[in-house]
Amino acid sequence: MTQQTRSILEARSQQEAREEGEVLLHIGRQLVKARRGIGMSQRALAERVGIGRAALSAIERGARHPGIRTLFCLADILQQPVGALFGDCDPAADAEPPGSGEIGDLLEVYEEIEGDGAKAEVLHLLLEVGRSKTKMLQ
């Protein structure tokens, strides 16, 4: 592999890591907003989801990938559609049930992916779908 190829791959990897971090941070912020909106503590939410408080804290900080089942469970407990975690969607306007439409398709793909880089790309797509839905509603 040439030095130029290595440099290109390294730059691409750094860009993917930045985008992944942005997506995870956005999801975390949405979770915190929803959790606080219903007056629930991290500990109480973590117990209901079946994960540790530290794990939930890491997800909310964008430091940990939430599993797809964890995302659905969090959304259910927080009384939010899963799509609301990926964008600034109006939860009442997101009428798609879990597993349907664009977001459902992307979530199905996410569930089958191995490797953090590819998962980050799918999370990024989910975020973009959420943003586009928000723009359509405005």
C-alpha cells in the first residue's frame, strides 16, 4: 500500500469517526431530553431497560453504541417513536410504527451490520431521514 493510499484511508477513517460521534451525541441528547421531559432518572430508566446506569450514561454522552433492541426499548419507555431519537421530529407527526418505512428499513439493516464504521453510516442515514422529515413538517 502506498503512502498516499494510507493517507486517504486514514483521513476517511477519521471523517467516519467524527460523523459517528456526531450521530451518537445527537441520539444521546435526544434521549436526555425525552428522559427529563417525563421526569425520569437515569437509574430508573436504566433499570427499566435492563442495562446499567453507567451504560445508559455512556449512551447519553454519545460514548457508546446503543443496540437496536436497546433503542426500541428506550423509545418505548420514553413514549417516543424511534425516529424521534434520530432527528428533531415532532413525535406526534411520526406515525410510522417501529419496523416500517425508511427508518424501519434502516434499523433492520443496522441490526445485521458488523463493525462500528458501517453502523455509524447507518446511524448517520437515520439522522438524515429524521432531519428531512423535520424539514417536510415545517
